[in-house]
Amino acid sequence: MTSDFEPRVDRVSRVLPASASKIYAALLDQRALETWLPPAGMTGRYTRFEPRVGGRSVLELTYAEVPVGGGKTAESRDVSESVFVELVEDERVSQQVVFESDDARFAGTMTMVWELAEFPGGTLVTVSAYDVPSGISQADHVEGISSSLENLSAFVGRS
């Protein structure tokens, strides 16, 4: 018997022009993340950042223009708290993410997994988001992840 409920997974992959070790370092460096992680039209800052298994981080993303319906936390802001659940050097970063929101559509714990694999011309980066809150449209989420990957590509390709 099959279930009518299939857990939602948003996934985006891209080959980046850098080694897995350089990309892995950019995934665990607060200043680097503040530079490349915010999707187009947003800025970000960490108010807490502990890059170790069990470590927590709090990310505040601010919209340049208020989105229709406002942000998840405030009119022009999304705040999320994450816990690092797995760090495999040069291979994978996994976090559990909870959004700060009074809106039940953004409730629950989303798992974000960044996987790195050697690939001709660089490193294949695959970002998978599991159990995405229903208030985040899949199209918007994929667009946001794609934007972050484009930023990361530019960031690691500079040197």
C-alpha cells in the first residue's frame, strides 16, 4: 500500500569552479556565508554561529523590498535557527532549520543538506531541503537556492 503523502524535497545541483575543500570552507565560515548565502534581493547576518556538530546558528535575512504577504518573521525579515547535525569534511553539511514565525505555515523543522562531489571542471554541489514548510512555495525555494548557488559559485571562483 502506498501513502498519499509524499514528503516534499526541494533539490538543486550545480557544478562550481572550485575544489570541494574550498566550497566546504565557505559553508562553515560566518563572513563567507553572510556574503554569498542570501538570495538575490536579500542581505544576511548571523547573530550566532557555532560551526560544529550540535552547534547552533541564527540567521537574519532582510528583504530589499517587502515581499507580497511579508516575510516569515516580520514584514521584511526572515529569521531562522539551525543546528548542525552532520559535518563530513569536503563532502557534506547537514542542518536542521526552524523559522521564527507566528504563522503555522512556516512551522516545523526543515533539514538542509549540502553535498559535495568531485566533478570535471570543479565540484558538483547538491542542495536538498527536506520537510520544507508548506508556506514556502517550491518554485520560490528552488529559485532562492539557485540564487545562493550562483552567489557561491562567484564567491569560490574569485581566487
